[in-house]
Amino acid sequence: MGKEKEMIDLINRHMPRSPKQINQPFQADAEIIQFMESTLLYNIDEFSEEDLFRDNDPYVLGWNMAAGTISDILASGGSPKFYAHSLTACHSWGENYLELLAPGIGAGLKETGTAFIGGDFGVSSVWRYTGSVIGELNGSPLLRSEAKIKEKIFLSGPVGRGNLEAALKMYADHKFITKMTGTWKNYFPLRYREAEIIKKYSRCCIDTSDGVFNALNTISEMSGTGFVVNRLPYIKSGLMLAKALHLPEEMMFFGECGEYELLFTVSRENEAAFFQEAENKKMNFYPIGAVAEEGKKILRGKAGEIDLTGFNLKARDYAKIKEDVRDLADFLKRRPT
């Protein structure tokens, strides 16, 4: 989490807390609040040009922003109930654009049975969107701090969709992308059905909104553990694009534009029952590695093993994102073992 965590800590020091707040800062994807006889979850997320979502298809953009906001509720073990937003539209959009954007947002809410309760609207030279969602929690929450050594690490879907979306925007003038971009519609997943199974067999979960590597790092930091990761299920379209751009496939693991999948751990005792229920409900989960002792961070791929213990490249430390991509690609080509 690095410098961003330090800045959030600085702000939090001046903010009053309630005894009804159950989680500590950074401990869960959503805030967990005891309210009367209920346990509620709350999340707020902002999206803008810097998130590298393409805006050429307003329906897909609307869906992806809603999915990204709701994902934190699912990662905390809850069910989304109420949704509000603040939308600052771009001057160039017009009514026709909004007539497609709004149904995209609405579709994500309807898919998860979430009610829209209002919001705010404005117009500016650049677009900006803030989504806010209240969820309900039945049972124990899923926390980032509950990973245990030797537990298996799973993903609810393949790796790379978010970083593919970013690459399609960043390299829009590349001839391969110019030819293919119209056929690539990247809908981020809403894993609410998978979340129902996950919360029965796991106590530790996070979404991959900041990429898989950052998700693993956050769980490791909060739980006092490490990880060994292999067999990563990269999406085929991402592999195609990485090859066309002459970039290592592991960029999809390290990139910080995540795909909003759920990353979680399962103990050996629960593993058989977890797999059985997943099979019965015809749901795919991907085993990607195991929780290791603190300080151990290993990525194993086709080209061998990479020791990530001292890895500290962060996209937010760069003024230009392509410079981060360059340095990350150089790091991977050197492959420290």
C-alpha cells in the first residue's frame, strides 16, 4: 500500500471513529458497522480518466463503474442493498451518451438486486464518477487480515481483464489495437454468486481492483504472511495483446488496473467441501498458490521463479504511466531469482 496508506493514515488520525465500527482501517474491503440489530457494510469508490477505463462504449463504462463499486461489498462477505452516485458528465457526452451510460449502471444494480436511492449530477470538461453502496452482512465478515500459513489461495476468475482494459486505452494508436479494439468489450465481473460460496469456506478475501499482486501484498501485510503463486490463469485476449506489444505476460499480474475478481484463501480442512459445492453449482475457481511465511513472496511462471521480496515499483510513483510499464517490463525481463 506504501505512500497511499501513509497519506490515508495521516487523514484518519484527525477523524472521529464510532464504537460501532467493527473493522480497523485497511482490514476489510468495505467498512463494517453495527447498526441497531443489523451489521451493515459501506463502500465508496471514485472513477475518472486516471483509472484508464475506456469511455467509447457508455453502456460498458456504466456497468464497469457499478461493478467496481459493488465488488468491495462482495469481497467483505455481504450483499449490496442500496446504491447512490455522483456523476460529473463530460461536456462532449450529450444526452445520447447518458441514455446508454445509465442503463449500464442500472444493469449492474439489477443483476445484484441493489436499489438506486439517488445522487448528484454535474457537467465538466472531464468526467468523474463516485459510487456509494450500502450492504448487509449475515454472519462473519471476510477480512484481509485472516490469511493463515499453508492455506490455499484462489481467484474467482482469470487474471488480466483490468490491465487489458488499461492497455487498450494507453496504446489505442497501436495498429493491432486499432484493428481489434471494437471487438473487445471488457465487462468486469459481478461475483455475487461466487461470493455466497466463498463466505462459507473462507475468512480472508479481497478484490483485485488494484491488481492481483497488490491484492496479495495487502493480504500479506494485514495478515503477517507471505505467498507463493503459480499457475496464474491469464485471459487469452490479454496474452494476445502482451505478445503484440512485446510485453511479458506477467504484466497482467503486476499491473495495478485490476479486474475486480475475488482473491481469497481456504484452509485444508475446508478445501474438499469447498470444491464439492463449487462443482455442484458449476462455478469455476482458480487455485493460484498458497499462503507462506512472512517475508516470502514468490511468483512462479513459465520462465522460472521470481523473488519479489524487494520489489517496490508502484504506478502511483510515476507521473507518466508508460514509464511505469517500461520499468516493470525491464524488471521482468531481468527476472531476479
